[in-house]
Amino acid sequence: EVQLVESGGGLVQPGGSLRLSCKISGFTFFNDYVIGWFRQAPGKEREGVSCIGNRDRSTYYAAFGAGRFTISADNAKNTVYLSMNSLKPEDTAVYYCVAERLDAVPLLPWYSASMSVGDFGSWGQGTQVTVSS
């Protein structure tokens, strides 16, 4: 069973930066997975933020994160990072790490230009990000 543990959330002022980490365990080959992040703000639906295919490092970014967020993976540590810069109050949300086998996603996000909640079977418990002065 794949397990995901997020860390790195917190309170930051507008314009600040945070780096979220997602430690992954319980799988055989890290490179066989697409790993990413969703977020959910109060009263809103979960939305895809970014994801990375560990085999060839293909990436997807939601429009609101392009140019501000960077996703990366450290295979040796089985960890995926989401670096977030120029944070805005509207980035306030619970951020969830997600994972799924590459061959189990019908259309990979870097081809479909979107992330679907139903495409990812493994979810972390989430980490709160609050952007406020």
C-alpha cells in the first residue's frame, strides 16, 4: 500500500515562499508513478496544482501556479517537493500529496492539461498552507 506523508505547510506572508515535501513509501519502483499535489480551500472543490512523472520528469502545472510553483523529485529519498514562491492569500488551502501508477492514469496531466481527483488512488492527509499578513 502506497503511503504519502506531507510536511512543510505553515503560515506565510503574501509574497513569501514555502516548500512542501511528500515522502512516499510502500511501492516497488518510484519511477513507475506520477506524484503530485491537489489543494482544497474552504468552501471550494479540490483542484490540481502540479504533478511529475518520475520516469522522464514530465510535469504539469495549473495555470495559477505556472511561474510561481516548481515541482521536483528526489529518487534517492523517495520524496517529491513543491516549491511555492510569490504566495498569495488565494493560495491558502490544505495541500494534499497524491500518487498513482503511470499506467493507471487514463490520460496523463501533461497531455490533458488537467488533473482529475479520480485519477489518483493514493492520498496523503494534507498540510495546511495559510497566506496572510
